[in-house]
Amino acid sequence: MRLPDPERSRIVLVGASEYTDPELPDLPAVRRTVTDLAALFTDPDHGLVPEGNCTVLLDDGDLRTIGRQLRTATEAAEDLLLVYFTGHGLVGGLKHDLYLALPDSEYEAPEYGSLEYDKLRGTVLRSRATTKIIVLDCCFSGRAVSDTMSGGTGVGGDTINQLEVAGTYVLTSAQHDQVALSPPGEDHTAFSGRLIRLLREGVGGGPEFLTVDELYQRLTALMLAEGLPVPQNRATKNASLIALGVNRAYADTAAPVLRRRREEAELQATDGDWTGAARSLQAVLDEQTRVLGAEHEDTLHTRRSHAHCVGGAGDPTEAVRLLRPLADDHARLLGPEHAGTLDARQFLAVNLGETGHRVEAIDMLRILLADRSRLLGAEHEDTLRTRHMLARNLTLTGGREESAALLRQLIAERERLLGGTHPHTVRARTDLAALEGGGTRV
């Protein structure tokens, strides 16, 4: 499954909400339906095409204009061509042909002022688009009453067979002997309203992309449960695999899975496999950026861990390049006092020191030590870790007296809090012994 190429795809939305023939009641919900579909399909973050690639023909009764716009879209489309109609469906002629009612259509003679489905079908067939989709939100039979979208008196045979277009996906809002409802009090038609809801809210536990076939299955279940007309579909080739949107609920499903993968990668680093951890974290980061977004808190956490592992794997220069903008992003998005922001600052300082920029690292660590002492307390492990890193950098820049004082304080606190045999306590005691012995262990 895949999303279509936005620049090489075209969408045409045709809708009729007002009619001159008294036998065809107005359908106020159609206007809102077409407007909201256009907004969904052209949404900058979740839509299918840019606004310029979506043609909206609402309450336009000029067949020449509609024909011209359809031809323009079908000729331009190379990947996806989607034609969507909502309004009254009429049948007429000896063969009970399907007509899509326009504002000036006549109930008794749809042949003269309506869009003949067979002509629409022929226009779509001539398109070179890889995938062609026709969605018809109208009925094909029944009588015209105030709360239906029907017109005409009946359709012989199985209408869905009449609608088949080679290499396309055809989705209809009702079976051949049902009416398509426009329920009173609802903003949208019954079929399109539920489609809009699926695209807006997503499908919990569903796939990352909502293919046209996935939407059909979900719509069928929804409308059956509500006692509404059941949609029909007809697919050929691989048209059913094209996605009409990103599943907006997918992030809720994917986030915990990606979080566990990040934690597993961080354990690799704890075990000393910095290179493997960095590689695993990059894979998680790529997926989080795509699914959750670059500014999601989980994505920021993975960026931080990944950069730290890059430094641990022996490339502190690259780690600094990654961490400088990341520290700013953390402060902007999570706040300057967020734990993740403080961690990002520490990681940046550590890697700056490893690249030889010890003075800058010391300046950053002094400020960070004051911030962590204020926010977390002087005995918090993160505060102690910052004190240790400050002492190490001071040792390497000649600040041996201050470094020794910091290490003595650190050892006393860690012995009291963690015990004398804890690895952190032992490491601090070893650093102090090297310093007092004239060494520069780091």
C-alpha cells in the first residue's frame, strides 16, 4: 500500500446541493460534504494533493464546464485520478442508464441536463493515471423524498457491474435497489459523513495508511451497524491498494512499539555496543519522524539518545553537530527546565569536551550544575553526574584544585547515597586518586 504522488495526482469533486426541479429536493448536506472533502484531500499534513490539484465543482450545472474540467484533470493525472460525485442519482432511457443529477436536471428526463455516468466513465478510462478511483455518493433507484438522495424509478440488473472501469476502483454509497440517505440534522450525507470521520479520526489499531479497500471495509461495518445502506465496490488490478489518507490514529498504536525499540537500543549502549545502538536508534528515529513527527516528544528523546551514542561510538564531532540544534529544539518544545532539555545540554557538553572544546564544555556544565541543583536537588543522581563531568573537564584544563574539591564532595555524597562499592562511587574515587597522584585520568 502507498500514498499517491501529490504532484502527479488529480482530484475532482462534483456535488449538487440545490435543484430547480421540485421533484428533486435540495440536499444542503452536499455543500458541507464537498467542502469538507476538499479540505481533507488538500490538507498540508495529511492530504493527498496540493490545493491546485483538486477541482471543486459545486452546484455547477453547465455540462460543458464540467466536461472541460474533467478532461483537464484526467489528462494531467499520472498517478492517482479520483473523481467523487455526491448528489441525486437518476436513471433514465430504455436501458435504465445511470445519470448524476446536476442543479438543472429533470426528474422525468435526466438525459438532457445530467452528467451521464457512461460519459464520465469514458473520460476516466482515457486517463493515463496509474490508479483511477470513482466514488459515487448517490442512489440508483427509488423515489425522491425529502430525506433521500434518490431519483428515478428503478434500475434493472446489478448496477455495480455497469459501473466497472478497467484498472480502477469504483465505490458506491448504496446497492442498486437502495437509496443513499442524507439524514436530517447531520452535516454530511450518510456515506460521505462516515468516510470523512474515518479520514479525520483514523482507525484505532488499523494500518498506517487507509487504502480505499480498507475504507470500504470500515464503511460497510459502520453502515451495517447503523442500519444504513451498505456500500458496494468493484476493483481491478491493484487499485484497491492505493491509500486515500494517513491513518491519523496510527501514531497511538505505533508510539509504544517504537518506544520499546528505542529502549532496547539504549540497552545496547549500556552494554557497550555504541555503534550498534546508534544504528538501531537511527532506524527508530526515521520511523518516529515519519509517523509521529519531528517535534513529538518521543522523537526528540530518540534524537538525543542517538546523538549521544554517535559520540560514544567515537565521533564526538558529529554528535556535537546533532546536539547543538537539538538542545535548542528541546528548550523550545519541551521547556528549558524539562528533564530531556537538561539531558541534551549535558550530552552536548560531554561531546564538546571530547572534541577538545573543554572551556566551552566547562562553562555549559557550570550553568547546568546550578540548574540541576535548583530543579532536582544537590543529591539527585543527574546533578551528581553533572558535577562529575565538570570535575573531569576541569582536571584536563588545569583546574585541579577545584576538580579535587568537586570529586571529594561527590565521593562523600555517593558513598552515603549509593554505597562505597557502587560503580559510580568507585569511578569518582579512582578519578580523585589519579588527580592527587599527578595523573589526568578521564
